[in-house]
Amino acid sequence: MGHPSIQQQITFFYTSDLARTAAFYEDVLGLPVS
């Protein structure tokens, strides 16, 4: 029997400047920030 496949993942990152970090993820990486 094999290992179950991973369907989802949550990753947490610490930041001291939330606005700047959110802008990076949205504007540079093109990822949605919720």
C-alpha cells in the first residue's frame, strides 16, 4: 500500500511588514492574498 497523496498545504511565513509583504506576493508573484 502506498502513501496517501497530498491534496492541500498551508504554509505560514512571519513578516514584520505585512503591507509590503502582501504587495510582493500580489504584484511580483501574482498570487492572491486573502
